[in-house]
Amino acid sequence: MVVALVLGLATACGGGGGGNAKNAGHEEGAPAISITPANGSAKAKPDAGVTVTATGGTLSQVLVKLKDADVPGTMSADKKTWKSSWTLIPGGRYTVQAVAASGKGKTVTATSSFRTVNDTARTTINNVIPSPGEKVGTGMPIFIQFNKEVPDKAKEAIEKAIEVKSTYPTVGAWRWLDAGESFNGLPSLVFRPKTAWKPNQRVELNVHYAGLKIGDSVYGDKDVTRKFKIGDSHVITVNNRTHKLTVKKNGKVVRTWGVSLGTGGEVQSDGVDHLKTTSGVHLTMDHVRLERMIAPGKKKGDPGYYDEKVPWATRISNSGEYIHQNMDDPSCLGNRNCSHGCVRSPSADAQWFMNWSYRGDMVIINGTGRELPWTNGWGYFQMPFEKWVTGGKLGQPVTTAALGG
């Protein structure tokens, strides 16, 4: 390692290896500063970060920059060591300036510049949900989705490199989902709050992915940030026995209407009656003005085949369940089950709900006799939180940090 040391107006060169710099001809009693990575290095490892150490004194200032941006770091309690908070960006050019002082008041300034290797992993962050600036419901998960399965040995480092901040501290946990468990086939890391988010607050996600060691000698390509909002509390309950849907906003009933759920009567080889609506805690997933619905596993001419375009459709699962406009016998609404599994609703109510609801609103359906699997859509509240926690490599809950301002 080579650093440039400045003592008063004189310049002293330092040299050495193994992360230890030595002052050459420095004034007696002056402190020494060691900077890692070495000055002039073109192959610094991003996952090693930056470390600055003072001997014979304490650090009074450390400035690390990537171009014009400050690199955050933490000073030790004894002010003898400074370390960067996160990994470094592959292919980045960094500069370091540090000042140390001895107990006798003598100061030294050291500078260093280096470049990190540019060997990025093919495993990248493909998408983050919610969308930027989106207002979502109080049940909304956070999805970090990858273009391919993440190597198991990299997962713990990724979890440690994530910051979630919110206006109100919220307890939740991360869980890894492989492509088969994910709602859209992308390997994902999912944050679920233990209970609903407190309404009307801001949330900020920072994934310090750049420079994380993903493979043997490759690193995460770039950091990802996402800001979104939690809106009002929307809780929708659907009772199969009364055929009634009730909408609450911030704890108060704002609308009710009669519905028709799945008729049942089609038990397939898996032993599940696929014409029954699933019971459990669903989350609204998507809104579609006109959704084409085709009978799954059937072809034209088969008993029970249908192919129709349905207005005002709000998706609540991956198995084709929506809250949507009724297209058949209106006498079913509020009286009996006539649907293929969806929550049929009067046209005006379905339209109002699609325009009013957020993604991530809780839709609680009960009394149908068919349980919603936790992997069906965003059915994550179907899994006890204590079990959800075990799906993360850290194996423990996370409390979001306070988001100031």
C-alpha cells in the first residue's frame, strides 16, 4: 500500500504492504495513517470496502469520494479506525483523504486514489415492487426480483445490505422465494410486515447491491433505491355465508354490496375444488379495465368452458380470482354462488372498487371451505409470521429505521 502523507507543509511518502503504511522521515511524535485499498491500485476488491487507520493518534477527518459523491462510513469509538458502510461499486474510481492528530497536537494528512475491479455478476436485480412513488395498501409486500436464482452463499450478504426506512418503525421479515414460489416466476426476496403497515406513511428501500460478492470473483452491478407511500387502511371482508362484501376505510365502513362466489363442484386430481373461491387473507394485485378470462385446463366444447371479457377486474390471487363486474344472472348477487371462483359484484360497485383500491389492500374471504395457499398470488399473510421469518438467511425479524422529514 502507498499513501501520500502531508505533515505541515512538507510531503512525506509512505510505503509498505499488508495494509500497513509507514511514514518516511516524518516528524517525531506525529501519527501515521494507513489506507486500504492501496494508492494506485487498479484491482481493488469492491466487497472489501475502504479502511483508514491511525496509529500514534486519532482520526479527525476522513473523506472518501466516488467522483463528487461522498461515500458513507463509520468511525470507531476510539477514532482510530474508519470503515466504509457498504461495498464499493465495481469499476469505480475512488479518492481518500484522511487527517489524524497526535496527543501532542501534531497532524498528518494522507491521500489515496484507487480503482475497483469491474467484474460484475450476471445475477442482477430485475425489478422492484412497488413502483416508484406508488401509493399502496397496508398489506403491501416489498419485492426484490432477480433475473436468475441467487447463489445461496450470497443471500446473507444481500439481506445485510438492505435498508428499509419508514415514517413509523415497522416490524417485518425477508423471505427468499424461488422461481416456483414467486407469483410471476422471478426469483425474489420478499419483505412482509408482521401485521399491516400503519397507514399514511412513506417508505424508502435501499439495496446496496453494488460490490457484493455474488460469485467466486464477481460482484453485484449497481445499487437500487425505491420510494413509495402507504395509503389509507383499506380492509375488505367477504362472507360466503351471507354473500356480502364490506369495505372499510381507516376502520369505518364506507360501502357494502351483495356478491356471488364460486359454485364449487369441480374437484380435480389434486383433490382441490377449483370452482370454489379461496378463503384467507388475499391482497389486491392488479387492476384491469377489461380482463379476458378463459376456463383453465379446458378447450372449446368442453363442459364448463368459457372465454369472455370481464370489466372492472381487480386481481386478488394467481389462480384467476378477481373482484369484477357480474356478467350473468343478477339474482345471484347477495343470494347464492354462481361464479367460477371470482367475487362477482354489481357493475357500479366493481367499477368503484377498481378505481378506489390500491395494490396491497387486504381482502379477507371466509367460509368457502377452500384455503388460500400462501404461494397463491400474494397470500403471504396466510403463513404465520414466525415461520415466514425462517425463510430469510438472517432468520430474524427486521424493524424498519425511522425515515426523517
